[in-house]
Amino acid sequence: MRTRIGNPYNEPHGLSCRNIDWVAPPGTSPDALPALLEAQLPGFHLEASRGDAHGFISTSLRPDGSLYVCVTLYDFECSDPQCQLGHPDVAFHQAPQLTAGQLDAMQQATGIHSINLDGTGADIARLRALGFADADVPMRGA
Amino acid sequence: MGVLAALKSIVRKNSAGSDFIHRRLNLIEGTNVTLTVADDPTNDEIDVTIAAAGAAGAPSDADYLVGTANAGLSAEIVVGTTPGGELGGSWAAPTVDATHSGSAHHAQSHDHSVAGDNTALVPESVEISGGPLATRGDISPAQITANQNDYNPTGLADAVVLRLSSDAARDVTGLAGGADGRILTIHNVGSQTITLKDENAGSSAANRFALAADVILAGDDGAVLQYDSTSSRWRCIGSSVNTGGTPADQSITSRMVSLTVSQAEVTTQETTTSTTYTDLTTSGPAVTLSPGVSQDHLIFVMSRCQNSVAAQASYASVAIAGATASDNDACTTGATIDHYRMTRITHAAAVADGSTHTMRYRVAGGTGTYSFRRIIGVAL
């Protein structure tokens, strides 16, 4: 698991976010992730069907069946219903800082693939091994 | 015979001449003369009245044209015994002098150049009932070897056609010699590109071109310009090239059409729960269109997509030339079943050359899943 500060997904507010990513083993269901991860982070909303969100989840199914997971947490607030960036019914909340226990809990909830990220320079080679190219989001800020 | 009868009269004309002596005098009415004879016994006389029989004579104060002055006339116009001015010969057979007679005068009336007065003909309208129609007066200036500002080659003032060539791709930012309504045809007779620059500050304002876009004349291309004195600009009224502007509706039949097309695809299955448009983990796909000029673009985006929550929409849209993506340009599904959808085709007007269009994604709620994302861009 690693954490990057920035806006690698080009979120249109253009503000910095916390991006926590890891690799889950084959068979992990993307659709199940919001509920699974929110269970580890009480009070967080990682999908917007309840009208607010602290961030969002992105995944990428890799050729070997593993699932790259990235949780992007907002470090800003935007509850303006007139915001021109396309979330009129969803308030964005700044996410609280996560504890080491919460970070680990998320990883444990999905499981950890044999190729995982640790925030070191070796991550570049690991991401390439998973099939990512230099222009892909996981490489940004790595 | 009585005494009286024995008397004889003596008649003489004008108090001179011969005396005629007879007993009887006969007064005879001549032409246009009437005689009236009346007896006046009281005075022992015979009255003879002589009168003119016709109308009165011609007036002496009429405007007669006469060769020489006449004392009996008061308002005559004396024109001389022979014709004068542009006429010669006699009144019986007048002639016209060389300047105003025959083909020479005809030619001068229709050729206001060398032999004429150099005055432009300004007819209300011109109708040519038969051909051919030719505009001569072409000039072939020296080859252009640098970009030209306020271009003014020798002979431009009298030229109708400019035959230009260049040693490499060159720009012309303006042209001298503008006068209201003047029409000038430019031919690129070389093989290198000559570009007429739109509103380029390299030339003085009155010499610039007002064009929809730069007119790029490849070899053997041509353009017809007209000077608009109201706006003090040369305007293009026709060319053999695509100016890059938005064309009017046109019908193309049996012609080859060259379009700049680019497409890209990402097949990887990826998801997002973002409610604002973001990249997916493998960003894009994206296309960059570089037709060489600003043009309208048609952008097609398509993707297999679904959402984890029934009735929550998943959107796949496009950030046109780096702008924020919009639902208006998105293909969308609100189903939990994997759908292959193709968006409405987005028409982006006058997009800058080299612009990149990138697909972006969002959901209204739930988790949106996308795969086989494809974008196709066409520069028109």
C-alpha cells in the first residue's frame, strides 16, 4: 500500500487529494468495494448515492486477474449546489486523516496480491509488471 | 373721234428711257399685283390702286444662317462661306477632320490608355453578350524568398493578375494597391506554399487581408481578392483551397475527400465512484487532431458500461480540447447490465489545431464499470 498526495485522476476541482492504492488478489469485486471499505472507515462515504462523499474509489482489472485499487480522499470541501463541475446533488467533504490501523484494515478487507505496492522506488517496476504504462494514473507521482 | 379722243398720253418708265405716246394707257396686273381702277368725276380724276396680291414677305429679324452679313437682316447668324471648327470642305460637301472622323475616333472612345485620355470607364452596368471574357494585365514578380509585409511588387498598381512563386513556404501578410472594389487574382505558379495571412499585424492595417482563416495556396492554387474600402481590407471572394473556415452546406459528388481522423481505444475493465468527471486508472483514450488549421471536429465516444446500483447513471464523456467534460457529450447507462453504448456525436466548432480530446468518466452514484472505451475524432 502506498499514499500519494496530488490529483493524479484529474479531478476537475484541481485540488490536492490523498490517494491510497494497493493491489487486491484476483476475484475481488469492484462493485463490492464501497461497502467493504466503508465498513473499515466508519463515517466515510466512498460512493455518492447518499448525497455526499469523502472521496471515490477507482479500480483497474489487471491481465493476471488482480485488481488495482485506489481510494482518493478529498482534502477539500465543496457543497455548492451551483458548482459547475457536475455534482449538484452531492456534497464533497474533506476526509479525516486515516490511522495506520484503518489503512491496514482496508488492505486486509480486500486481501493483498503477491505483487503489492510499498511506496518505494520499486513500485514502478511492480506497476509495469502489472501491465501499467508510463502515462497511466498509478505512475503519476510515483 | 372727239377732242378728248384726240389727246394722247406720254408714258415713260422710271423717268427715263423711251417715251411711248398713244391715246390709251393699259395698266396690266402682273404676277402678285392687283390693280383697282376707280372713276372720280368729282375731281375729274381716275384712281388706280396698285397692290401686292400675295402674303407679306419674309421677316428680316429671323435667325437666318447666312454666309455673310446682310444689311436687310437684323438677327442673322453668320457662319462663313465655308465650314469651320471640326468641319472642312464646303457647305455643299462638308468633311470631318482627322481627329473626329473614322476608326481613329472610334478607337479612342474605347481605349482610354495610350491614345486616349486615361479616364476610366464607369458604366452603370456591363453586359457581355458573347465571350470570351479576359482579364489581362498579369505580372510575374520575382520569386518570393522571404515573408512579405505590405507586398508591393513592380507593376502591382496596374496589375489584374499576380503570378507568384516562392523558394519555400512563405507568408504574405498584406498587399499594397487597395482601392474600393479592385479585384485581383493571385495564382501560385510555383510549387511551394504561399499563405495569405488573416489580419496579420506585419502589414499596415489598410493592406491586410480579412479572411475566415489563413488562405494557404499550394502550388497551382489561386485566389481572387477584392478590396473593401469600408473596412480597408482585402477580402477573398473565391479560392481553390480550403480556408479552414466553416463551409456552407455543400454537396460533394464523385470527389475524393480527405479528412483527418484519429481513434484510440482502451480495453481494460476499470471502475470509478467519482461523481465528477475524472480519468480512469488507465487514462483516456484520447485523440489529437492536427490537420494544420483550426477546424470543426466530430468526436465519437463509446464504451461498454454499467452501474452497480439500479437507476444510477454511469457517464462516459469527453474533455474537448482540455475543457471540463460534460454530460451533454456523454454516453450513459443507468443499468446494472453491461451495455455497449455509443454517444451522440459531438460537434466541436473551430477547434484549434493540435487539440487533444480525452474521455473522462463519472457516476451519479454507485460504481460505474467501463471497458472497451473508444474515441474517434474527425477534423472536417
